Amino acid sequence: MATIRDVAQEAGLSTGTVSKVLSHPEKVSKKNQIKVHEAIAKLNYKPNMLAQKFRSKRSNTIVVMVPDIANLFFAKVISGIETVAQASGFSVLLGDTKDSLAQEKEFIKMVETRLADGVINLRPYRKSDALLPKDGVLSVAASSCENTPSYSVRIDNVGASVKVINHLLSLGHKRIGVISGLKNNPHTIDRLKGYKQAIAEAGIDYDPSIVIEGDFNYWSGLSAAEQFCKMTDRPTAICCFNDEMAIAAIKGFSEKGLKVPQDISITGFDDMDVSKYIIPTLTTVAQPAEKMGERSAELLLALINEDTPSATEHILPYEFVIRESTAPPRH
């Protein structure tokens, strides 16, 4: 098996020059690059990539920490990350943390021990238990929230929530319920803030009895719909903090004999592909999930290449999509 010394001897160059051609070709003349590649081809030389990465102190790998790998929204964010990373010669390691801080620590340790160059975290920043940002660990928060103290990519969750509620108010709804995410989730906090802001501006008092806590999963949407059906003064519209719970709520109300939107209006958040095809089609907030992933990867790769991004917080535009699941209330 040929060695790097054999390649250097065949090319008539030093081993240092051959090493540079393999790791930093931009630092070597085109003439010498050609000599090295011709020697490699002739000798059928296979470089030791692991040793090469160790010497260059770069693994060309990034870690993406995902709190719920089955979540369809996260899948789109990851797709955007992979597109940018692969185009730049980087591998993506998915870390399914299952929302566990112990798991997060293990993936962060990969960056600290140089098995990876940086990390993108899809769990939104929460001051009480955040492990990132951390000295010595290059990181970006994707799909983040307000007041994230690191490089982050997000939409204006508060503004998007205000937009949804104002739409329902404009249709004539005055009693608007909520199926939220977990109460300590930063996305829940931001979207509930927008809900409260919108109803306050409309002169409507906040009623916590019609805000039911979900967990962003399908079954919590079904459970919440059942709870709303038991209310004597049921809301005429329900704002769900993601599409999965909204789709479940539509099914849950249907099973109880309520039609959407004739008897009750439903809105979602995310604009999953299925939201365009369910019956009725879902009024929702379209988050640019793949763009979030792409921008997050671009930021992290810039940090890895020691090219400091000009802005810390990147807020991407969202779109409010009105479909069939909302209508004026019955009187």
C-alpha cells in the first residue's frame, strides 16, 4: 500500500506539499496540485482521512440536536441543513435527544473533543436549562425564540400569533380558545404572548379556562378537543399552536358531531404538507422550515471558517395561509 512519502517521491515534492494538496489545495500552485494528483492516481494512494482530519483539527462534521426526530417540522429543517452542509463537504450527524439534557451533553461533548466542528440545536433556548451557548463550542439555535443569547434563526412567533387571532376576530369570533404546547416551551410562551396581545387589543379579557395545554403531538389535540366539547360555553374558534394538534382537533370535533368550520373554526401553525389536503384544508402559519435549516447551516459553517456573521439573530418571514377551516361563527 502506497504511503504519502511514496506519493511525494513520485511527484518530486515534499510530503508537506502533498499534505497541503490534500487538506488545503488553495495554498498550493495548480502545477504542483496536478503533479500530486497524477502521482496519487499512478500509485493508487488512499489517504488516511481520519489522520488527516486529526492533523487539520477539523472533522468536517456537524451535529444537529433534535428533541423529537419524528416531528415533521423538524424533518424539513434538517433537510435544509443537510443541503447546505453537503454542498460544503460536511457530514451531518443527527442527535435524537428525546428532549433529554443528558443526551444533549453527550452530543455537545463531541464538539469539545473535536469529533465534530459545531452543533445546531433545534430545541428552542430556555434560560433555566440551556446548555448552549457554551465557550469553546460553535453553535447555532435553529427554530428559536425571542431573547436567544447566541446565533439564532427564527420567525416572529408573537407577530404570527397576533396575525392568526386578528383573522379570527375579523370573522366575528369573540370567544377564541387555544390548544397550546407545553407551558414551559419557549414557542408556547411566544405564541401565547401574541394571543394575549391580540385579544387585549380587541378589548377581550383573558380566560385561562379556554387555554388547554397540549404537547405539540397528535393525541394531545384529540384530548383537548374532547375537553372543549364538554364545556357549556364552548369557544367558537380554536387556535392550535401546531398543525398536528389542529388536525387532531378537527378529527376530535368531527367524532362529536361538530363540523369545521360551520360549528367551530380551527387554525394551525407550521403548514405541514398534509394541511393542504385534509378536509377541510387548514388555515395556518407557514414557517419557512427548510430556509431555517439552510440559514442555520450557513451561520455555523461561517463560524467554523472563522468568518463572523454580521448579525446574531436572523428572523425569517412567515406567511399566513387562509384556507377552509375558518369561517364566521354561527349566531
